[in-house]
Amino acid sequence: MFWSKTRHNYQFLLILGLFIITRISSLGIFPHFYDSPEYVKLAQLRQPLEAIRQSHESLHPLYIWSIQLAYYLKPNIVAISSVSFIFGLITFFGLAYFLKNNFGKIITRKALLIFTLFPATFLLHTQIMHESLEHALLIWGIVALTEFFKRHRFYLFFSSILLFSLAISNYIGIIFWFPLCFAVVWWIQKKWNKSDLILLGINFISSIVIGYLAITALMFFTNIKLDNRFGFFTQQIIPLLDILTPIGFLRGLRNIIYVLFYGYGVLAPLVFLIAIIKTVFIKNWRNTIILSIGFICLIVSNYFWHGGMYGRLAGVVALFLAILIAFIKTKWIYILVCISTAFSLLVTFIVYHQEPIPIKQLNIIKQVINSDNDFIVISDYQRPQLEINNKIVVGSATYQQAQTQIKQAIDSNQHVYITSQAITFPYEQYDGQTKHILSNGPIQKSHLYSFLSAYSLHKVIEDSNYPLLNLYEVKK
């Protein structure tokens, strides 16, 4: 049996029950994050290839087809959110299988509990995002490859290639985490011979090549140009060199701390730091290699500012951070980490059961927009959720156009209203139900700061509980 009938079995079932209850009770009923409204629209299409054609640059074909199927079976947003939960549950069982076979029941129980409590994984498993699918494929790919080197059954070897390549085909950026995934397989197996190391390398290269070819073939059949669809990836590689500079490295380090603190509990950054220091001092070179690779993957995946939830591209870290925390030998420290993480989860749980921030903003806007001649200026970060007429969008690529539109409207004696987030963009932005963790910054550097200094801003509606939802009118 997967689990023997002991006390550990009941504890495992309790943790599984906690995982299921927290997720099922919180399935998203609103597309909270930047790409989520797009996924809702794609899920409603009946043509699988057409959905790929209409998607944004980074293709997620497996996820898109999964939510299309879910929406076909039950046409509502909860059905789309349930796809994230299903793959989250598959990830949970994959992690449980991997842990039990390699670390025993106690570590398994401890790791699964903290994994369940992580606020970031909770959101990835309940909201409309694609990452849980890739995580499921990765953990089961690791399971298959680890079992191959124990049993040398080649169906496991080829199964792992299939799983890894499918993960890449759903999101090519997951390649950033491949070094850690394969390093973990190397770390689990204590003794290696030359032929096994060659097979490990073949698996690594084959998975990447096959995954890339799968996307290329899909693009060919959907008539999508490669330069348009891989631009985001190539454009990110060169700027990554900025990490090698002192300022770039410190920026990446700051991002890691923020992501771990907000996504994995207030003590997560400290746990990671202590683990690194400890392995260095005790001179455990294998652990030092693993933690060093994990640190590099973490800093690379969090280096770029991205649409919400911020930190989701580093969501794979939850699998390995859970294991790291499970190895804490001092019982009271482990309990303290669990309590602090559970508190963070509770806050997240409560916040995402409240009225969606974009709905609040939309209701405020509707109180002042009285005619089709009224314009509303919103930030690009608000744009996906706010489907309203006569909107002017302030984005990094559109703010100059927005300035022209605002000027023309005011010169034509039309009413122009502006949200707080449009005034401060790219700073002070909501990311889901909370503020974007990287959006703190000097308002003087916002895109419209200099432009708006030539006008007067009259506060129309103020919300003391949500100051970022305040609404102003722009006048000469």
C-alpha cells in the first residue's frame, strides 16, 4: 500500500484533508490576477488551436486546453479555477510519493504540512494561473527519474523525459528551474557511475529539445511566428547579465527576500539563510551545491518584474523549501515556522474571501462616469479586470499616448477622471487582493508625475480603507 495503516497514515490523511479543504473552500470566483481575465476568455472558445493563436506571448497550451475542457463541462469561473486545484492535488501526491520513498514518513509528514500552509501555493492552487500544471509535471518527472536510477527500468527514463518536456511545452520559462530539479535527482542518488551521469545528461538535454520542438510544431500548425512568440524569452536572457553587477545582485536578493517573506511565511528567508550558512560551515559539499543551485534558480526566476501574482514564476521553490524546512531538527523551531506560515495563510485566506479589489474600483468609477463623453484613466495593471468604455490606459509602453489623449480630452472640455493607481503607475499597484510587493517606490518617478504637474487633481471619491482606489478629476 502507498501508506501503511499506522499513526503516520492518519496524520497524512489529516494533512491531505487540510490541503483539500483550504483549496476547495477558496476556489477563485473572480479572475484576480493580470493574465486571469484572458484565460477566462480563452476557456470559452471551442477551438483549441484558435485559443492558442489568441493567447499572449508565452504559450501555455496544456493549461489552456485543460481550462477549455473544464469550462465545457461546467461553464463558470469556479470550474476554471478547479483546474489549478486538480493539478495542485497531483503535485501534492507526487511530492508525498517522492518524500516517502527517499526520506521516510516523518520528513514526508513535516514537508507536506508546511507545503500545504504556504500562502503562495495556496493561491497557485485556487486561482486562475497555469503554474500548478507545470509543478505537477516537474515533481512526477523527478519521481520517475529518481526511480529509474534506483531500478534501471527504461520506461521510467522515457516517462521522465515526457513529463519534463510537457512542462517546457506549457511554459518555456520553467527551464530556469531544470538545474535544481536534476541536481536533486543527483543529490538523492549517493553513488554515481559514468554511464548513469551520461544518462542524466541525456535526459536533461532531451527534455529541453523535445519540449522546444513541441512548441515549435504547435506554432507551425497555428501559423504563429517564432520571433513573436519567443521574444519574451530571448529578451530576458541578456538582461539577466545585470545580476552580475553589485546593484543587480542586491536587487535580485531583495526580490528573493520579498517573495519568500510574503509567499512562504515570515520566517522563510531566515530558514533559507541559516541552511546556507550551516552547510558552508559543516563543509557538506553536496548540500552546498544543491542550495547554491537553488539560490541561483530563485534569484533568476524572481529577477524580472512580472504580472501577478508576483513570485509565481518561482513557485517551484515550494517543493524544495518544504523539504528544507522539514529537515529542521529542533521541534519548537519547526512548530514556530508552521505557526508563522499558518498565520500568513490565514491572512491570505481571509483577504481572498473579500470583495475583489477591481469590483470595488469599478463601483467607484460608476459613481462618477455620467456620460459617454467622460473619460477614465486607469493603469495598465488595472486594465485586464476593468472592462469599461472611454478608458485611457497608462502603461510603460502607452503612457505618452495616454498623455496626448488626456490633453486632447481636457482641451475639448470633456471630463477626465483618473484612478490613484494610474497616477502612481508603475508604483503603488494592486496585485490581486494585496499590493504588488515590488510596487513601493518614489511617486516622483511615476510615468505621469511631470505631466500631471501642469494640471490640478480634484479628489472626487476617497476610500480611507483602500486609498489606492481613490478617484480624481483632472482639470486645467
